Amino acid sequence: MEFITIYWWRIIAGAVISYLLGSFSFAVIFTKLSSKKDVREMGSGNAGFTNVLRSVGVVPAVFTYVFDCLKGIISVFITVWIFSLSVDNADILALSDSLRFEYTAYGKYLAGVFCVLGHSFPIYFGFRGGKGITTMSGILLVLDPMPWMLVLTFAVWLTFFLCSKIISVGSLASAVAIVVWNFVITYFFMYRPSLTTDAPLRLSFVITTTIIMFFIGLFVIIMHRENIKRLIRGEEKKIKAKKA
């Protein structure tokens, strides 16, 4: 595959750096700074925004959310920068503008995958992390075309959350929505308009990115399997922050 052949060391570097950045579990970090406890031993045991909100309080939860988003954004930016290195490479220069755009976009999705993996299985914290939704929201913010992927997915999350008052319901709906929105945006607002230009995108771009997003969404759903069991039993708690 041309993408792997030309960008192989950039792919490895982007994946490793994104995983290592994702492995910073800010739910654990800010909970320990706030309460000297491990959030994974509290509440649901999940190292994520919701459990911090319920078990510790609003302020640590807000910091957790912001920094979990930031690590996703930074992972994407660093990977894009890595993909731009050695621009005098003959193989890269031989690519059309549309192919360079596609391959850089693949780098963004690659960063997203490995940052979410790092978040869920952090090497610095015994591979016990969160479920990936917050980190994924940061990644969606910087995918092309910015920031519509995040806006549309957040609209789905907010709708389901407001109707149920259960964060996991919104998260599960978002995991499905990111696949749908990825296809809609890449096909109708990127691929189709590009066909009238001198640098059209390939249909494989739509298919590949949608498949990647499908597996990210599936991964998030699998990470919510205990929430799904509680939802089926009617035992999933509605959101309620711990008072400071």
C-alpha cells in the first residue's frame, strides 16, 4: 500500500507518540491532586470524566475533561507535523495534492485511534484507564472539516443525555453517531464537491475513514459494556455531581 510504503516511519512515530500522550490519565492525576485517592477505586471504577464528577466533584471533573480533550488535539497536531517532515522526499513530492491531503487525514485518524487506546489502556497507570469519549471529542474537533464532526456528534450526545439524564446513553449514541457523521461529511461535503475540482478525492478516502471511525465507535461501545448491562437492568445512575 502506497500510504504505508511512503509514510511508514511517520505512521510508527505518530502512533507511538499518540499512545504515550493518551496514556496520561488525567482523571487519576486530578483526583489524586484533589483528594489523594485513586478514582479507579471510587464509584464505577472508571478513570473518566463522569466518575470524577460523581465521586470527587465538579472542578476536578472539568479539569479532567479539558485535559483529556487537549491530549487528543495535541496528538493530532503532532502527527500532522510529523507527516509534514522531509517534504523534499521525492515520493511525497510526486503525490498529487489530493493524495497528500488524504494521507495526512489518515494520519489524523491514526493519531485518534492510538490516543484513545492510550486513554483506555494507559502504560503509566497499569493499563487501567477510561472509555475514550472525552478524548475522542478532542480528536473530532480537529478532523476535517473542522469542527463540524464534533458539533454534530455533540448534538446527538446532548439530545440523548437530556432525554435520559444518563451520560452513558449519550456516549453510546455518540459512538454510533461518529460513524454516520463521518460518512455524511466525507462523502457529501468533501468527496462529492471535490469531483468538480482539479484535485478530486478518491471514494476510498470516504470508505477508509468511515471504517476507521466504525472501529473507534465499536471500541467505545465495548468499553461501555458494563454500562449497557446496567441500562438493561434499569440500574444505570442518572448524573449527579458530588458536592464540594
